[in-house]
Amino acid sequence: SIVHKNGFAGVDGILLDLGVSSHQLDEEARGFSYMKDAPLDMRMNRDAVLTAESIINNYSFEQLRKIIKDYGEEKWADRIAKFVVEERANHYILTTLQLVEIIKKAIPAAARREGPHPAKRTFQAIRIEVNNELGILESAILDAVSALNTGGRICIITFHSLEDRIVKNCFSKLENPCTCPPRMPMCVCGNTRQLKILTKKPIVAEEIELSDNPRARSAKLRVGEKVSSKTV
């Protein structure tokens, strides 16, 4: 909409950086960090209605378990969801550190001694749910590619395996959109190729960059180039 609003027929490059900005993470009042006490918010758009507080206090056990397991890839999702539901029956959960303490109680001590902070995956999962990050990604990619000029490139940086999988699959469908049976001698579905994938494997940060910017450790970059529309 910005491209068309400003009178451009198309653009030559689009970069999507899907990570939460360091500014947002470091701003205590936003509630993204599990290291600082703050209201359970996590909204990237402060005008949005859904907050982390609402999710934690109102979602069912099954909803919480599924979000934490799917979006956070947390193996202790069942216990964390169970402990949250039990705790909120006694006290309304308002702050990030309240939630952190519940998560620590849910995860066995031996498991907490290894790996990242015990609350990292759960906080990530809740943030994704609050902002519908995965739900809007594929449509955003399709819109972006449609706004590219022929030869223009779309570059997408992801920080989560689920995000990367969506980008990879969406790029693949744009490069090979044919839905005809494999035995068909020629394409009759009429779907047109829109993208050429330039990164068969994602580009990741090298050690020299990671020494300056540890938050880039999970970053993956995929790039595609817009091709002229033609039937597959």
C-alpha cells in the first residue's frame, strides 16, 4: 500500500527484518524481556487489543500448551501451561517476573541449568501469539513480491525456525507454482513463476559478526529475485 500510495509501479528491493527490535526488547515498559520486571504487554503495535496479560490469564490450558509448544518449541510446555493455570486460580498474573517465576517452578532444576534462560522460549511463544507474527507472514511475502519490478529482490531475515520454514516454503511455491500431476507432459494449470531463489541455503552470521552482535546467532537470510511472469 505504501508503494502504490507514493505512485510507484514497483520497487527494486524489499528487506523484511522479522526480528523484534533491540529497542523494543530493551524498553522495560513493553514487557518483551524476561530479565526486567514490567507489565505483561508484548504488543509491537500499542493500539492492538490483545496483550500477553490477556493470554496468560484467559487462554485455556490447551491453548497455552499449544502456543508454548508450537511457537516456543518448548519441551516443558505441558508443565508450564499447567503451572500457569494453577497459579492464576489464586493470583492474577500481571508482570513479566511473576511469569518468569512460574516458568522456573514448572521446569525441573536440572533442566534449568543447561541451555538458554528457562523463560526464553515461552516469552517468544507468547510474543508471536500477541502479534500474530506467523499468521501474517505468507500474505506479507506475496504482497511484497507483487510490488517488485522484474529483477528486483526480496530479502528476508528470520530469527525463528517456524518463520524460516514459512519463508522457505513460500519462496518455493513462488519459484515452482505448478500444481499439475508429475506425469503431465506439459503444464496446464496456468500458474506462473514469480521468483528465482538465490539462496538455496540461508545465509547465517559468521563468528566475527556474532562476537559483536550475539543476537544475530539465530538469524537466517533468504533472498529471491522477481522474474518476468510466464507460464510454468
